[in-house]
Amino acid sequence: HNNSQKLAAQIAIDNIPILTGAKSCIENGVLSSLHAQNVRSSEAIVNNKILQSFDGSRKLVYPLLFDPQTAGGLLACIPHTEDVETLLKELKSSGYSRSAVIGSIGTMKDFINRDNEEISNYDGMIWLI
């Protein structure tokens, strides 16, 4: 397989709900003891060039992607055929007020065709293969 046909994940860093206080922990260098080990998985990120341009809030969110305390069972994947907006409304009305769509799964080819842009230039997205 070439990279364009491998299964990939697209993550919209601006859509990730962040717990109160998490960014200030990053600013103050407070990280989990497993953080350095988890960051090694960043090798799967194919658009590292865009990460170098992150500033402000995005620069603080990126390290949180590797924090073992912030993911757990909080991530769900639903088929593209589902009515995402209805599902989000139901989750929010059930008390999950910070529910959000943070990305999608597909192939690199799907994402390039869908967005009609070069991956390295797509602002605010992280690409994993």
C-alpha cells in the first residue's frame, strides 16, 4: 500500500474539548509521568510541519493529545451514515454538554479529495496513519 490508501485519522485540534485547568498545567510544565512515552506515538503524525506553526491555544492543546488521563473511554466512533447532529443534540441534552465531533476516519486519499488541499497546508488538522 502507498500512504494514500492506508487507513488514516483526521483530528480537528480546535474541536477537542479541554478540561478546565489542563492548559495551565501544560503552561506550567505539569505533565503525566507517562507523557514522554506517549509522545513517541507522534511518529504516526504525517503533517508534522503544520505542528511547528501552532501558536497560542493550539500549542497548548497538542501536548494534551498524549496525556493518558484525557482519553480513556471518552472517544466514540460512529459510521458516516449516522445523523451526527442529532446524536450530538441527544448527548448534550443527556448531560454531556461538551460532546463534539473531533475528527474522522478514512484514507489519506479520501481526505485529500474531500478537502481539495495539500495535507501540509490544512490549518488546524492533525493527520495520523
